[in-house]
Amino acid sequence: MAVKSRAGDYTSRQIQVLKGLEAVRKRPGMYIGSTSARGLHHLVYEVVDNSIDEAMAGHCASIRVVIRPGDIISVDDDGRGIPVDMHPTEGVPGVELAMTTLHAGGKFDKTSYKVSGGLHGVGVSVVNALSEWLEVEVRRGGRRYHQRYERGIRTTDLTDLGAANDRGTLVTFKPDPEVFTELDFSFDRLSARLRELAFLNKGLEIVLRDERTDEEVEHVYRYDGGLAEFVTWLRGSRSPVHENVIYFDTARPEAEIELAMQYDDGFSENIHTFVNNINTHEGGTHLTGFRAALTRTINDYARRNRIFKKDENLSGDDVREGLTCVLSVKVMEPQFEGQTKTKLGNSEVRGAVETAVNEHLSAFLEENPRSAKALIEKSLQAARARMAARKARDLARKKSGLEGGVLPGKLADCSIADPALSEIYLVEGDSAGGSAKQGRDRSFQAILPLKGKILNVEKARIDKILSNDEIRAMVTAIGAGIREDFDIEKARYHKIIIMTDADVDGAHIRTLLLTFFFRQMRELIDRGYVYIAQPPLYRVHKGKTERYVYSDAERDQEVSRLSNGKDGKGISVQRYKGLGEMNPDQLWKTTMDPDARTILRVTVESAAEADRIFSRLMGDEVEPRRRFIEENARYVRNLDV
Ligand code: 0RA
């Protein structure tokens, strides 16, 4: 089937296509966020999103993602297939239009209110523009069609390849090395998001297959229990306070609402909210509605059933302690607000969620009095601890001041006052702390040495957390408060750099610190303020040349470079076991000088995944923690540079 259209239309459309492509290729970051690993993986999500839309409209049951050798991805679904008939005004087949026109994205029918969009939703044409090549195959109406594009430009007409006995859309693409700095797809990264999508779309099967190695790996995700299974998975090894996950799924005019929740004996609050499958890290109206309903419903029930002693009352924080919850809403026209555009703004959703949660949660409590009693008892314990914490905090405030006022004695602060330009190094140990203090540029670098292991916040209540000296020093130095008092605008540094030894203890301390930030000062991570320093592992030295290297492979390379094909005479290799072995000047040159150093920014792509990892790591089970710490190198690679 050849594309025929009137010459005039064709030309003006071609100009439009080329302009669109040029815009995307010139500023890829504007469309997919970045051209590093993050943006690379985003391409896959963009393509998968289209198949998910088809699934949400009720026409697709299975999506298959394959990582192929040569940095190639294919995404296949069993939906209706992208339309192939000629578009009435544009003069090209619908599929070509979707692949080459910005924002067309293939979403022609807006009849169902289960449309996705928002954060991604830039459309598959962006993926096409940023791919060295992309091929689409549509199976529809008993025929199989194919078209190829290079860097967004069609190189073949849409061609009928013959009979087909099924339906669906297969998109295969190779990201353009001229655009991306990173081309290596991470199975773990894709798997985390695809599993999340499977939880969020009850009954949908998502397959991820890796064909890059001899032993082929294939994961199949399908959860008929939807969010209820998500919560069970998130809870992991934490012990539940009541047996059954509280769950409901309801369609209202304002939104389709699905919720699952369960209390466990931990202390953290693990609430994940989604709008049209997008994680709303910054919350919004749906979360506000949920919180209001949760506090009210539980208090009402407890009062009605005389579970409270005279004037007891539970605060929002009390009823959220130890709660694992996933709330997913699907909205026709979501308005995303906030710093990272992950905050739902639609005001009508608040009331809809509040009413639905009131209704279903009170029904659950009435029908399950034993569970009700257990979870209220858990909240009452939280209330008592909070009271004790308040006393401790007031005392602490008087003594040393958690917010404002006196900075910790061992902090060597920087001299400039602009947080955007200031950084603080959290350094393992007093001796490395001393070197860092001498080596730093004191105008913009502050140093806070931390002694030994910091408290494991995963296992401690807020009162204990606040009475820990190392934590108090960090909180005061950062200056933005903690938890419900946390105010990012007060942060005194926009770079908080964790600097620990490159050994198992260092990895453990780093994990403890990350857990602390994730649980107590989450916004620091969301804003991209938290970093990990990368001290060198070796110093390779011969005559006047010296090189600092950061891996064993780099060391071997450097050694063979310096031996120049001759012998290895005169080459010395020094292994740094800890930061303390470097003198101040070396520490500056290798790890702290902004012109020379590498620091890894900590990002959380899947908050759910991070949540589970942290609770497994830092919870009661020793084995997962030991394994994790030994495999820590793998973890650091998951961080974005
Ligand atoms: C719009 C209309 C129709 C299908 C699709 C979009 C569609 C797009 C994608 C992208 C990936 N997979 C997809 N599957 C379907 C068809 C409408 C109809 O048949 O009536």
C-alpha cells in the first residue's frame, strides 16, 4: 500500500514533520527529561504507555517487552492495532501520523475516561525522533502492515505484508547514539517499572524478556488482585497488624478510585499515590482526600465503639504510622502541578476520594472488629510515642535547638550563605572528617563528620530518632527540620554529599544515611539534593605520573598504559582502604574538587521499589541486609549520575 496524497498537502505536512523532529532532536531533554540512562529508559515507558492506554480502554490483555542485543527494544501488544487507514485531512495513514507528529501519540479516541497522559504522554513520535531507526508492525483487520523510520523520518511507505491471524501493535526501536550518552538498558530498572504497571492495571499481563545473554531471562507480571497484591508485596517481611488487606475499587463520575492498605508493626509511613499510572510523588488532592477520610473514619469508629479512654484522639500522623497504602486514581483530564509536575491539582478528586474512603473503610471496620481494634491499638501506641517525642524535642530545642539557632559544634560550615551554591559533606569518621576540613574549599563546602554507625531509623520510633546525637547534628546542620516539620525552603545546602569509605562498613553507613533521608526528609531526594561521593580505589604511580582510578578495571588499564608494552618496573599501585588514608590535598583533588570529582546524584525512579528495598534492608531480617551490603556495587550503579 503506497501513500498517495495531493502534492501540496504532502509538502506542508513534511515541513511540519521536519520542524517537529528538529525541535525534539535539538532539545531532547525538554521531551524526555534527560539523555542519560533515565531518558533512555523513558523511551521504553513512552512506548509501553500507548499499549497500557489500549489496555485501560479494555482492548489489550498482554504486553511483551523484549531487550534485544544491540541496544534494541521491542514492545508488542495484543490491542486493536494502530489504525492504518488514510487520515481524512492529513493524507497519510493514521499510524504514520502517530509516529511522526508531535502530541498525536496515537490517542485518537478520547471517548473513554481512562486516558493516560500527564507526565510522560509526549507520544511515541518523540521516541521515533530520538531513535536511529524505528519499525512499526500493525496487525489489524486480518492483515499485517509495516513501516520503517530513521531518526523520525519515514524511509518506507506503510506496506501490507500479508495475512495476519491476530491483532496488535509491535514497535521496535534502537535509540540514537548521537542523542544518548548511555545506551545500555537495565533489566532491573525496566522490571521495576513494568511490575509497578502490572500492579496498577489489575489483570494485565506484562512480560519482560532479556535476549542479550545465552540464558534468556523472562519475567511475567500479572496481578489479578491489583493493588491488594501491590500492598502485600510492598509490606514484604514486615509483620501485619491485621490479617487482610483493606481493599476497594470504585468508579465515580470524577474518577475511578482503587485503594489498598494494611498496617504492620513498623514505624514508617509508606503511602504511594498514582494518577493515571503516574506516581504522584508530591501528592495532591487525591492524597489530601485520603488522609482526611482516614483520620476521621478511624476516630469516629473508635469513639462510637468506646475504644478510646476519655479524651483520647488520633492525629493524622498516628493513623499513618506503620501503614502501607497504595492509592490509584484514573482521571479524565488530570492537572499536574508542583516542582516536578507530580502533584494532582483537580479539586473535584479530593471529595470523591474522601467519600469513597469514608464509605469503604467504615464498612471494613464494622465488618472486621478484631482488625479494627488491632489497628486502632497500633495508632494509640503511635500517639503515646509522639507525645514522648514532643517532650524530648522541646527539651532538645531548649538545649541545642533542632531548628535554627545553634549549629552543631563539629560542623565546619562554609562561609557563603546562599544554599543553592553551598554543599555539605557528611563524612564517615573523625579522621577523614579532619582531612576533609583541611582539604575543602571553605567558601562553599561545609563538613560534618559522623561518628561510627548512625541509628537505623527503620527500626526506631521518632522519639528515639530525635534523641540520637548524629541525627540531631545532621538535622540541625541541614536546617530544614524533619518529617512533618520539614520545610525544604529552609535547607541550608542544595548538595548533601555522603562520603564514606569504599568498604562494607562504608556501604552500611551510606545505606543508613539514605534510609534516613528517604524516610524523614524525602523531599531532599526528590529535589535531587542528595549525592554520593566517589573516592578513588587506587593510586597508580610511576615517576612523575600519578593517576587515581575508581575501579579494578581502570587500575588494570592504567597499569598496562604506564608499562608501555615493556615491563611493569617502577609502577606502584596503592589501594585506599579508607578515606583516612588520603591526605587533605589528595582528598580534594580526587573527591571534592567540583572540576575533577564525580558525584552520583541519588534518584528514586520507583518509590515503591525503594520502599521495599529499604524496609527489607533495614528491617529485622538479617540475611537480605547482609546480601545487599555485599552486593552494594550493584546498587550504586542504579543511581543516576
Ligand atoms: C487509537 C485508535 C485505535 C487504536 C490505537 C489508538 C492504538 C494505539 C496503540 C499504540 C500501541 N498500541 C496501540 N494499540 C492501539 C483503534 C480504534 C479502533 O479500532 O476502533
